[in-house]
Amino acid sequence: MADLISVIVATYHRADALDAVLRSLADQTDRDFEVVVADDGSDTKTAEVIGGSLDRMPVPLRHVWHEDRGFRLAEIRNRAIRVSTGSYCVFLDGDCVARPGFVAAHRALAVRGWFVTGNRVLLSPTFTHSLLRHRLPAHRWGIERWIARRFRGDINRIAPLCRVPLGPLRGRQATHWLGARGSNMAFWRDDLDRVDGFDAAFEGWGREDSDIFVRMIRSGVRRKDGRFATGVLHLWHPEADRSRLEANERHLLDAVREGRVRAVCGLSSLVEDTKRASGFEQECA
């Protein structure tokens, strides 16, 4: 079981969604965690939301930012890892709302030698807009209310919101990375150090999460299924620019073929730089 947990929330130019996520994290039953917002170059609206959340957040909240030079999710996650203080890191996308037992569920699943991949419920565009516009506390809703929303077409499925004690079945895909999603996942901090974190050689949308799953498994860490425990509410958004996907898929294939464990451009590439707001500078070949 983990001690302090670091919940690292990745965001980019979506302050209203981040507000919903931070409100959900403020309502967690488990309070032994910190929140680090990994900001991939958002404007001041995001900083304002974070500043406005400080008073209501019952746990430490930090904001790590770097300049907007395109989609650099892997790099900003590494920056957030560097400033985090927990022994266990839970990664949550900034458009994924956590229900009150989210942190507690991840804590219960945390076992040395394993990483966890969770799942999500997709919200419709109309429901997403309504939830954000009215700041609805959907993360507090019970299963009966969600069943009603399913019948209305507001969500795509109900199963991820159910709690089922799967026991040993959670390890049935221990060495398989295909199908795992990165919007809701957790790693021990020393395992992240072992594989040198995320690979910032992945730029643009796609495959940076698959890459870390591949390298974790190659390093000897097994995958645990977090379904029916850690499910989150994924707010609708337009499809991301996928122009870099082909290049990223080639980079992932290289990692698989080479049996790569450490990132090409990872945590060890971050060095202190007091002149930057983020506190770190990237130096990669």
C-alpha cells in the first residue's frame, strides 16, 4: 500500500474541464495525497482556475507549466513527476472527473511490482456542455442516477462505474499492454525512475502511454487491471490533431523491437533552471 500519493493531472487550454476535475479531487474520501497540475502550455485562465481552487482543496496543490510548443504531454508529465513528493503517482487527464473513492481505490490496488491501468465512461457532447456550464457535481452522483443518464444517451456505458472485487483476475493481463489507456493509470515512483519516466521523444498526440506500458513490462513491472474500481468520467472533446501519430507509432515499434526499458528523452534529461517558471529545462538530443 502506498504512503503519500501524487495525483498528476495533465491539462491544456481547457480551464472549465480542469475546474470540474479539481472539484472532484477536493471531494475524495482519501485525503493522503497531493495534486500536481501538469500544464502543457495553457494560458492564464488555467492558472486562475488553479488559484481559485487553493482555498477549497484540502490537500497540497501545485502547478507545473512549460511554454506551449505543441503537444508535449510526455515532457510535462515528467516535469510534474520531478516536483511530486509521493511514493506512488496516479496520472489523470484534465478532462477526466474522479468520483469520491478514486484515490482510495488506487491506494487499495497499489502493490509493489505492479502498475495499474483504469478505464472511463464517455460523456456525450450535450451532457458535457451542460455539466461544465452549470458546474454540476456529477462526481457525487449515485449509480441510480447514472443508469438514468445511460438510458438518456448521456453516457456510453455504465459498467466502469460499478464496483466489483475482481481479486486475482486483475492480473490476468500482467504482461500485455495492448488495450491499456493512459488517461487513468498509476505507477510507483521508483519504477518511473527505473524506466526514466515518459519519453519526450513522442511529440504530438499518440502512443506515449503505450510506450511507457511497454517499457514498464520490459523492466519486470506487471500490469494490474483497475476496471470496476477506478473508473472516471471522461468529458467530451473534439478529436485531437493526429498528424504525428504515424511517426509516434514508428517510435513505439522501435521501442518494442529494441526491448527498450529507459526513455530516449526522459526524466534524466530534465535539469534545474531557475529562470523558467516550471523550474526545469529540457535537454534532449
